[in-house]
Amino acid sequence: MAQILKDDVKERIVDAAKSEFLESGYEKASMRSIAGKSKLTVGNLYHYFKNKEELNSFIVGPALEKIQELVLRLSGNKVDILHSEDIHLTKEDVREMLDSLGNGVVDIYTEHKTEVNILMMRSSLNKYLTDWVAGMIRRIIADNYQVDENAEPLKLISQGYAESIFAGFKTILRNNRSDNETLKRIVKIYIESYVDMLDIDFVSKVREGESV
């Protein structure tokens, strides 16, 4: 006889999983712990979700899809955060996206706060997005200042920028107590500050064989 899946049980699992992912993070979260919080056996849990990856994707998928759609729309389909790697944008391209991007991300966060917080705790996804942003920053500097894209100082600086951008952004969202409009202004100022840093004089020194 086929297993009968119940909506109320699935909802209980999702609520328990959200709690587990927020408490432990994706990597340390346990299907056994989620089953316990759901008051189910582990075997019964696996009838609903075949593994932790599927359960996590079910929870964060809608928020991630909205972020993906937002970035695609604002970039004129130039930027796909989940697939594209070889992206070349000018500072002007990035600056033009900022106002709408900041507003859109804040709106998505407001609607899916728990899901976005869980998404931001996913270390493998964070690493992918951080590396992706680092590559984009590296190419922006290289394209705009005729700097060798593979110069080691440029790689290190771009990676440092990307990691600090994500760390700061997560801190702003998690600790925000302002209304939506104020948060949108804060995010706009924060992102613009990094674009402005691409104009500082050090980029002219980041050339292969030179020190920073």
C-alpha cells in the first residue's frame, strides 16, 4: 500500500526543520533531530523528504527563486547568481542596479525572513556566492582599470571585499530593528559604499609584479 502523506505532518516537519536549521546551521542539522522535533520516526520522515538537501531546498527555494528572478530582471538577464560565472559588468552597470536591488532584497527578506536567514547560514551556498561576487569584483576592476585579472593582489583584495560584503550584509539584516523604508536606505548606502571603493587609487597599483 502506498504511503499516505498528510499535509499537517509535512507542515510539522517543515516547522521543525526551520527550527533545526536556525539553531544548528545546515551542515550540523540532523534529520534525526528534525524527526524528533516533528514527533515522527526517522523512517516516517524520509517518506516526506528523501534527505536533508531536499528538505532545505523545499524551505529556502521560494526565497532563492525570488532573489534569482530579481537579479536577472535588474541585470537584463546578464547576471545569473546560480549559474553564470564569466560576468563582465562596469561600475555603471552595478550602480544602476543598486536602488532597485536593495529595495527588492529587503522586500524579499521581509516576506521570507526565516527562509532567508536559513539561506544565509548555508555555508556551501555562501561560499559559492562569495566566490562569485569576488570574481565579479575582480573583473570590474580589471575591465575598468586595465589591471591583470589574474594578478594575485587583485584576487586577494576582491576576495576580501566579497567576504566582508556578505558578513556585513548578514549583520545588517539580522540586527535590523528599523522599518522597511529605513532598512532599504541602509542597504543602499552599504552596497554603494563598496562600489565607491572601486574608485580609490590603489587599483592603479594592482598590477602583476607590483606590491599594494
